[in-house]
Amino acid sequence: MMNTLLRCICGPKLRRIHRGADGSPGFYYQPRILEKHSDSILGWAYILWSVSYYTSPLLLLYCYRKGMGRWTNPDYVQFISILEETKRNNTAENKKRLAAYSFEFNHWPEDFSWNEVSSQKDRRLTKATKAGVPLLKPEHKYRGTTDSFVGLVLRFPCQIIGYLMANSFGRRMLYPGSVCLLQKAIMPMLLQGQARLMEEYLGKRAKLIACDGNQIDTVFVDRRPADSERGKKLVICCEGNAGFYEVGCVSTPLEAGYSVLGWNHPGFAGSTGVPFPQNEANAMDVVVQYAIHHLNFQIEDIIIYAWSIGGFTATWAMMTYPEISALVLDASFDDLVPLALKVMPESCKGLVTRTVRDYLNLNNADQLCKYQGPVLLIRRTKDEIITTTVPEDIMSNRGNDLLLKLLQFRYPKVMAEEGVRVVREWLSASNPLQETALYSRYEVDDDWCTSVLQSYKLEHGGEFPWTVGEDMTTEGRRQLAMFLAHKHMKNFDATHCTPLPSYEFMLPWSL
């Protein structure tokens, strides 16, 4: 009896008991009155502590005591017994019984670790993930600066300020979903989304351990038993800066019939850590390893789908795992610096640029150009987040720059000065009618363009960059430039945060 009482006091907060396989209905856990009032008091204490944490230089000590009402609640006693049994004997049967409950994820047993793969060759880890080397670009050398002692001393105050900016408001502005108060406010929504994934789609939750020790919260929906072509493909979803797999872009490929693996950024919901670029890459690495070595998907059957800031981990994965079959980037951008400068004072331009490069370097375009496979970019025509002026100015959408950089790398001869001008003209079209008019004006022949590209690939191989177009007329290069832009980007008439409908989700064009 005392042992059960102790386990109830020290156990995690139980949130929901999922619908059973026998048809028993799912329901939210109902605490007894003593536990309910204790949780309420502790919840307010946590809010007050959080406010003091962000507003006061002094941190107040606090004491956390669990509600004693759990001991007399049969639902909780049964749950804590299953949890303890699973921790002692982590079998598939015990895991299945535990999956019927939604509770604080830090108590969930480990399912997969980055170092479980036996051979170094199979593990496919980059030097960055093995040694913790930052993925960020080397610090930019400004004119007149040197590595001398005097130069280091002169730069030291800026480095200190940049570090403080990145680790205080900078990281929280970039990833607001990592703020605990926001997570607490939307917790009912997250629980509802999680219940939908577990009960309607039979999702399986798992805890992955990244190479930096962070615990990554994931959910997997397996459509392979349906024996459909889409179900045999796995879509790994990378969420936005305030997105969670419970309520994020996972629903788009899920409703389209694909097998889906969703995960939360470090510091989001059940995932631990903070979402700095290196931690993000480490998390993505273990997610891909989990898909290949635990879920047993062939890497050629994996598709990466990312929304907004999730483009960073998505392009990192494509750069690191070039055999992944396809990439779909929705409402993403080429580089963080222009977007950071948009929201910061002009007088801080140099400091902001250096801080982003040193600590928050989301260099999506650079990483994307290291991938050789099919890519589809989805541009929101009313995007208010990744535009640098106003949402109505579609030409300030940073997705345009992402497309231009990709095409200029892959087809440099086609994307010479005239090709860039034509593609920019095509990008200025914000609706299908304008696109069709431009296509007609430049007399783009899709069959001819496809034939030219296929002939080049047959003769020279498929590795980019290609020299196709160097011995072509100006009119031919214009046609190819517009054809390639049309094949690599599609418009979606919506704002940044509008969920992408499943019928808009499609695989990229492949020659």
C-alpha cells in the first residue's frame, strides 16, 4: 500500500485514457477533488514562477508536491502500475498497454537511440552529429578585421551581445512554440490532436534519444497494412516555429493516404532541449534513423515534407541523406537573415546579421543545393510571414529567392541573366490566369523542354549542375527557364498559417 502511494505521488500527470481496441470509449482522466485542487494551486504557482523567471534577475525556489488524490483514484493506480511494469520489462505487450494513456512524456520509456545502429556505415552520421561540430557557416570576415589579438578584443563585446540576444529573446522569437507559457495555454488543443492521432489513426508514440541527449517526441501512423501505393511511402513531417505534430502539417499527408512520421522540435511539447540549429539537426538525424532502422522503411521510400521554418531540418536531411526520394517545402524561405532584418531596427543590421550567422543560421538554400533529387516548393500567394515588405507584394516572398537559387545552381546556363528575368516575371504572376498568359506569350512547349532535358540527361548523366542551354538560342533558354520554374514551384492562394489541404499535397516533378 505504501509502495503504491509513493508511486502515485512521484508519478507523471495522467491526461487521457485512449479508446480501447475492444471499443471502450476514450476519455480524459478525471482527478479526484484533492488532486484537482492541488493541481490548480500548483498550476498557478508554475505560472507565477514562469513570470518571475522572465521578469526578475532572481529565481525563486519552489516546491512541487503531487496531489494525494491519485492514491484513491483507480484509473491512476492502474496507469501507474502499467508504467512501472513497462519500465521494468519494456516488452511490446507492455508498451501496447501503456500506449492507451497520454501522460507527461518525460516518464515515457525510451524506444530508439541514435547509437543503436550496429555499424558506422549504416549509421550514416555526419561529422557534425558525431562530434557535435556546429553546422553554421564560418563567421563572416568583415573588411578590416583580422584574427589578431586587437581584432578579437574589438569583436568581443559584439559577440557577447549577440550571444545574449540569441539565447534570450532571439531564440524565443524564432521558435515561439518553445515558450512554456504558450504550450500550457494550448495544451487542451494538443491533447485533442494527440487523441485524434492515437484513436482515429492508430498512431504510435515513441521517444527517440538524439546524439546530444535530447528526447524527441514522435508519432507514427502506419498505412502499410492497407497495401496501397501511398501507404508504402513514408512522409516525415517537419513543423513550423509554433507547430506541433498534434495540430500541425502532419494532417495533410495523413489525409492524403500516406504513412506519416511526425516529430516535435527540441523544447516543444514532449521533446526536451532548445531549438538551436545544431539540436534541430541532431533531432532530424535520429528521426530519419528511426524511420530506416526501426520502422523498416527503405530510404528510397521516404519523402520529407516541411512547413515554414521546418525547411531547415528538411533541407539538412536531404543534404545528409541524398537517397531520400523527394522533398516538398511549403511556405519556406532561403535564408533567415533578410527576415530577421525585417523585424529589427535598421541601426542593428550588422549585429543582427552576425548574431544570426553565429547562432541561428538557417541557411536553407545552401543546404538545398546539395541535394540532387526532386523538389517541389509551395508558395503562399498571401503569405504575411516570409515576405520582407507587405503580404500583397508577392515579389518580396523569400520563397522566390529559394527557387531562383535552386535553379541557378542546377541549371546555370539556362538561368543566365535572361533566364532569371523570365523566371522573375513568372514569379510576379499571382494567379493561374496570369501564369497561363505568360506561358502562352513565351510559347513554352512542354514536350520540347522535356525532350531537351531527357536527351541531356541520357548523354551527360543526372548529376547537377547541368550545362544544358549553353549552345541554345535565347528563346530556347527562356522556354526552359519558365518550364523549370513551373515544374519546381506551385502557388497556393492562402496565408502563411492556412493548413494545406490534402488535395494540394503532391510529389515533386521528376524527369
